[in-house]
Amino acid sequence: MSTAAAITPAPDALIDERALSKLRWRCRRGLLENDLLIERFFNTYADRLTEAQAQGLRDLMDLSDNDLLDLLLRRKEPEGDLLRPDVEEVLSLIRTAP
């Protein structure tokens, strides 16, 4: 077994508190609308966020604020590198978080 395999968590494993804290910090955005939607997502799903979902969220955070808002409000759908199940799952959770 390689060292990388030994330390890489399974995609369905829950993220730990440190990773969650770092992810919350990375998700801070310049547009209030994005912040509100993402905070609602964290309030609902933070305690059960998986590694795969966290990776999808990290990749969404690479977008500009306006592109992210377009995805969150369903003005656009993921395409290219973002057309993946983990990204689509996170978008669905953000869009439907109570």
C-alpha cells in the first residue's frame, strides 16, 4: 500500500473539524448573496459533509463570485471540469438548503 493511499481519506468519509474550519474560511465570498447561500448550506450540512462533497465545494470556490452566483441561482449549470457528480451534488444541496 502506498503512503498516499494510507493518508487519502475515502470520498464518502466525513471531513474532520480542522478541514471543515478551513473549508468554511475558503468559502467566504465577496458577494453577500453567495455568503448567505453558503452559510445556510453549512448550517444544514456541516456535520455530515463528506470528502467528495468538500472537494466539489472547493472547486466551486475557484469560480468568480458572479459565476458562482449564476450556478447557485440556476442561471447556469456546471460545464467542463465542473460537470462532475460531486459538484452537482453540492450545488443541489446548496440550492435546496432550508
